[in-house]
Amino acid sequence: MTRNAARPRRRTHELSGYAAGCPRLAMRIAPLLILTACHDGVLDPRGPIGASDGLIMLNALEIMLAIVIPTLVAALFFAWWFRASNTRARYRPHFAYSGRLELIVWAIPILVILFLGGVIWIGSHELDPYKPIETRGQPLEVQVVSLDWKWLFIYPDQGIATVNQLVVPADVPIHFSLTSATVMNAFFVPQLGSMIYAMNGMVSQLWLQANHPGNYFGESTQFSGDGFSGMHFVMRAVPSADFNAWVGTVQRGSGPALDWAEYRHLEKESQHVRPFAYRAVDPSLFRAITTLSLPPGPGPRVERGGAVERSED
Amino acid sequence: MLGKLTWQAIPFDQPIPLVAGSVVFLTVAAIVIWVVAKGHLPYLWREWLTSVDHKRIGVMYMLLALVMLLRGFIDALMMRSQQALAFNAPGYLPPEHYDQIFSAHGTIMIFFAAMPMMIGLMNFVVPLQLGVRDVAFPTLNSTSFWLTATGALLVNISLVVGEFARTGWLPYPPLAELKYTPGVGVDYYIWALQISGVGTLLTGVNFVTTILKIRAPGMSYMRMPVFCWTALAANLLIVAAFPVLTATLAMLALDRYLGFHFFSDTAGGNQMMFVNLIWAWGHPEVYILVLPAFGVFSEVIPTFSGKPIFGYRSMVAATLFICLVSFTVWLHHFFTMGAGGDVNAAFGIATSIIAVGTGVKIYNWMFTMYGGRIRYDTPMLWSVGFIVTFVIGGMTGVMLAVPPADFELHNSLFLVAHFHNVIIGGVLFGGFAGITYWFPKAFGFRLHEGWGKAAFWFNFVGFYATFMPLYVAGLLGMTRRLQSYDVASWHPWVLAAGAGVLILLVGGACQVIQIVVSILRRDELRDETGDPWDGRSLEWSTASPPPAFNYAVLPNVQGEEPYWEIKRRAIETQQLAAEPDYQPIEMPRNSPTGFITAFFATITGFALIWHIWWMVGLGIVAAYIVFVIFAWRDVEEYEIPAAEVAAIDRERRAARAQWLATHARVGEQV
């Protein structure tokens, strides 16, 4: 344990070496789960974090299967062979203790867990969501705000924002800073890997990267109320040039600008909001939300057995 | 006058809860009318509702558990059918209704089905296995049961009066705060659990005391059956963990009722404090449920293998190990909070360490079967089904304990499949094994084997058909609690799970039919010996059903398997032990204290939910008066004369003598 901690930290980008093997990941697990046609989800990762998460998941599964399969076979064999009707099985009514067996019985799980403990220790540190993905270029900064019931994505360096739609350059690490202006949510793009909570009054961080252009399904994975089912979005990874072009289009476009007043309108409850973009965003907005200078969303107006009067403006 | 309660609270505009509620109400009313008309009420009141007999209370717990299991299963059917229909469509349940259903499903299944099932088994079995007459505090025991029933009642009232929580089975703030959930749903949740939680805590106190202080002569700790050990561990966990739940819900109640800011989204509240606290109770809770189930298997497998449990001391050590470590793992329920590598790794490793204790148990059950002569009666089928299912569920659990894997699987249907895998495969299979195993002890006749086996196979296959597809859906990124979705690749797996739950429905129907058929044909299923399974522990040495005092003379325990020794001696010597010198027996008097206290607790809870403050005061004062009256009682016990004890026990001895004669003829034992 101390050796791991003392060792100079391995950089996460080395882990992206695993990513090359990511199509294999799906193929390796396929026979186990009879998954023949899976084209999304965590078994078909499209970025280094997802690939490494998936690999560790698979490693843990393989380590355990090495012991679980023989155990299940032995259990079923004993249950079958020692059935009362089998006259060939030897009845040993007093066999209730064996020091040697006891040793094995304790040793097998302990050894497995020792091994797995190492995987857990290294995995937790290497794949800590806060750990930056190394890059020669600049990572893309994205500020994420979960609202009732939609996602607001702020691009502070570009000065734009989007709702329920995330456009990013492929092959560039993305640094997410996440908060919630309402109840708790969790930000998750299954094909890119790790999820993390978006919590009110707090900022969590997450590093992800898409290796290939494509459209990736994203969702909230922490139940947040009646509109929860509609809290999904598309994460579109595009070549860098296309990303810059898209930013330019949004900036010059006719979309609304997101200032404090507009934000107060946005944070009211709404469901299944169609994706749209803001051509400009107040640079102080995210900080104001996290410090509660801009108060959290107002919540619902009425429920059965509890009329809460709030005027709608 | 009536607080927030108005006619608007009744969902006249929603046919589903209204019809469901009416059907339930009419059924209950019909039963009550039938009972009164037939003149059964005095009997019911005298022998059951006011009973402080641990066996009767155990049976009532089981009845409550089975009824609530049915209610929770109906919720499950609605959830599976909604998701099957809600691909690119709204389905038939709007979010505000669907959210209540999954919240109620979880709450009911954990608190009012699984908990009463395990506590019911402990109630019935533990004093019998310890060779004693009752638990330490019989009237308290009755009160515990009725307070649990109060909680179940309040949750079910919410079906037609107001609404239930829409926040999930654990009401995470700030969603559960007044601001985001102004309805009474969360209040129903809080007060149902606060009241039943007091009952559960009292059960814990009662059983820890019983097991530590009240055992038959010679029943040292290392001679207690494994079930008693697991009951001790589970009740120690109750005593340590339930106050945490009570305190957490009290803080949430202060937030909602008095505008405190423990967990609010403003004024310094911290939502993650709630999440930490609730799981500091929540993770021990799963071991409170599963440890007694482990105990059931540790009784069933030796009995039907015809040999003692393998590695008794290891079993005890593993039980206590799990009991202790279960308090150090709660953070694995929210690795995705972003606590950092050190914290996540520590809790991940602690979590996988629990698997050591469970692994040891699995191997010991295997080696108990090894060298045995296994009879496949229904309880044994459930046990083998459990070993297979629980190993798989444990494995997916350890996968979730690996933080990077959890970062992708947290809150997904993979997680849902995992905890159903261990709770159905562990707790429910254990409950069903225990019910079939001890049913003849409680009622004097066996459950029908054919229907029991059919129930096992349908439930076993139905479980895999329902939850294996959910594992896959989870790996495809499908999160839990979705009222509708539009991802095409999830749809076939959701449909498969929907088909699977229909197999479970057939399994459940088989169990209902099994009980009905067994009651109708009880005379041919009758067990006269008191020992239908060739049992090994003390409960099989007394009559079925046992007399109120359990044992005419307290047994003198001389080994780990006292009854097995007695039986062997009887067969070897071809005679029963000499007739003991019968003495009069003092037993606790029945008391309506529990029932009446719970009646006022129900009123208090309902009034708190609807802010009817005068009624709150009335309920609390009345409940306190009931307690004071009980405390001032003059006579607390009644005496069963020696002659009556002798008459009852001689009947048992006659049955045993007859049994011994048949065994002399067969002469194949040992």
C-alpha cells in the first residue's frame, strides 16, 4: 500500500494505451453475457476514461469468475452427488470439521480480496474523476449546471452556453466543473466513462475525452423529480476545426444571451426541453450559481396534500 | 380543525389508486365484517391481537410480511409494465404517479416485507431454539409488532389519502425538502418509518437481551444454533444502526416542519450529510436482513443433509466479522460524490473484505452438503437455489465495490439487478425456506410439497428471467427510475424483464395456492411427531404447535445439537427419557398495551402528516397513558397448574413413543 502511494504517479494518458484495446473489451465480455449486438453503453467505450473503467470492471469480474465458477460447479456437484437416492455416495454423518479445509475456506476469499484490493487501490487513484488527463494542447473547459429538468453547459473560454446539447472537439480532454442549481443530479455519458454527482452549492470535477467523432448519449443518473426521465442530452464530438466553426456560428447566431435575468427564467421547472444555444453568457454566472448569489431553482408550485402558493410570473 | 386535510387529498381524478384503494378497503371491511358476524372477534382479540406469546407474534409478523410482499409485488408489476410500454411513449403512468410507485415499492419491500419476515422468523424460532419459554420482554415484543404494523398502515393509507413520497425509497435532500416536494408524501414516509423504527429498535433490545441473558441450562454461547448467532448479530446491528435512521429522519422532519437547515439547499445545509447518515444506517440494514437468512440456511442445510453444520466456529466467526465490518462500508453507495482516491479506495477495499465472511459461509454450507444424504424437500431447494444465486449477486456486488467500475454502473439497472439478486436470492429465498421449514412447527401440518416445488422453480427461473436482462440494460447505460425513455437498444431487455416478472407472478400464485391447498388438506399433511424433518435443534423436541410454555421442563443442553443427541439416545436405548417431575409454570399475561399504543401511534402519525396539531397531542398523551396503566399493573403472570402441564406433555410423549416404535422397526437411523 505504501509502495503504491510512494511511487511517482503514473499519468493517466498512459492509461489511454488501454483505449486502443477497447473494441476488444466488448468482444471479451460478449460471450459472458450473450451480448451480441451492443452498440453503446459502457461496454463500447469511445474514450480513455471509459476504456480504463471498463477494463478494471472486466478485470475484477475475471478475478472473481476464476473462483466463482469452480465454487458454483463444486456446490452443484456436491448437491447432486450427495442426494439421498445416490447409493454410491459415501455418507459421512460426523464430518463437521477439518482444519485443513477451514484453512482453505478462509484463505481463498482472503487471497482473492487481497488481489482485488490492489486493483481497487490503484484503480481508485488512477481513475479518480478529478485527475487531469495529460495533454500537450489546451483542455476544453466546460461548466455544467443541472436544472429542473435540463442541463446547462457553459463554455467560459468561448463565452457561449447550450442547453441539453454538448458539442466538444474529439481527441481533446474536457475538464468539467459541475454544480446543481436544484436538487442533486449525476452527469453521465456512458460511452465516455465515469459519472459524477452535480450537487447544489458545491463544485465537482470530471475529466473525460472522446477519441472519435460521434454522437454520444448522455443522461442524469440521480433521480431528481418528475421531469427526471427527460434529463438526457446528446454529446456531439466533432473534429477540432468543426468545433471552432460551430462556436463561431453560435457566437454570431441569433440565439438569446444568458444573463442573470435570463437565467432566472431558465431555472424554472420545465421538461423535455429541446436543445438550444446562447450566443453569449455572463462570465460571472457559474460562480454566482455555486456561491448561491443566484438562488437555486424555485421548485414545484403545488402537489397533492400540500398546496404551496407561489405566483407564476 | 383538520390541518392540511381536505377533500382534495383524495385522488378522485386518478382511477388507478382510487380503484386499488377501494378494492383494498372493501376487502379489509369484508374480512372485518365476516370476523364480527361469525363471532370470531373475542377469540381473535384474546388469542392473537393481545397475545404476548412470541410464537403468535412471529406468525403475525409473517402474515404482515406476506401481505406487504404482495403489495410491493403489485408495485413491481406496474413498474415493469410501465417501462415495457414507455419506449418512445408516455406509458400509462404519469411521472407523479410512477415516482410514487417505485418509492413505495422500495420502502414497502425493505421495511414492511423483508424486515417483518426476518423478525417474524426470529420471533418464532429463537426462544424455541434457546430452549426457553418466551423472549425477555413479551409485552414489549407485542408493542414492537403493532408499531411495525402502524408504519405499514400509514404507508397504505397514503394510497388514497394524499400521496406517497416521490423521492425514491431513501428521500435524498434537497429533493425531499419541503421546497422541492411540498406534498405530504415524504411526511408519510418519515412518520411511517419513525414509528415502525421505534418498534424495530425495541425488537433489537428485546432479542439482544433474550439471547445474552435467557437460555436453557447448559446452552452456552458456543452451543447456540447458528440461527441464534445470526439473530444476535442482526439485533446488535439493529440496536447500533436504527438510532442513526431515527436521528436522520428527525433532522429531515425538522427541516420540513420547522424550517431548519440540516440538509437544505440554502443557509448552510448539506445534502451529503444526509446521504452519509442514511447509508451509515442503510448498509448495516442489508446485513440486518441477510444475516437471519444466512441463519435459516445454516439450519436447513444440515437438517436435510443429515449431518451437523460444517465448521460451526468458522460460521460464528464469519457472522460476527460481517456484523462488525458492515459498519465501515457505507460510502460505497456514493463513490460518485467525488471524495478522492484515498477515501474511495478505503471504502472499496472494506466492502470487498465483507465478501470474505460471506465466502467462508458459502464454503461451509458446501462442505455441510459434502458427505451428506441430501433430501430435496422444498426448504432444501430454496437453499441450493440461494447458494447459486447469492454467489452471482455477491460477485456483481464486489464489482460495484471497485470504484472505477462503480463510476460506470452507479444507479444503473445493473445496480438494481445486483441488489435484487442478493435480496431476493438471499433474504426472500431464506424467508421462503424458513417458512416452509418451520410452518409444521407453528401449525402442526406441513405445507403442500408439490405446490411448494412448483413455486420454487417458477420463482427461481422467474428471478433470472427478470433480472439478468436488467444487468444487461445497466451495462448499456440505462439508469434506474426512468418513467420513459427513447434509447432503442434498451427496449428488448426491458421487454425481457417484463416477461420475466410474469414468471415470478406464476411463482407467487403457486405460493398462495400452496397455502390454501395446505389448509384445506391439513389432515393428510398433519405431523403428529413434532419433528417432521428429522431435525437437530431443540425446537423439534416439543410438540407442533408448541404449547404456550414451549417446554414442560426446560431442556438440559449438553452439546451443539441437543435434540439430535436426545433422539440418538432414545433410538439406541429404545425408550424415551424418564418422565420429568412436572411443576406449575408461570407465563406472562396477555396484554392489549401494544395494540392500543399502536392505535394511538397511528393517530399521532396521521395527525403529524396532515398538521392536525390537537390530534397529535391527543395521540401522544393517550399513548403515554396506556404505558402508565401498563406500568401500574398488579398481576403480570398467570400460573399453569402442574396437572395441566403434565397432561399436555404426556400427549407429546405418547406421540414420541409411537414415533420411536416405527423407528425401531425401520432401524436404519445411525
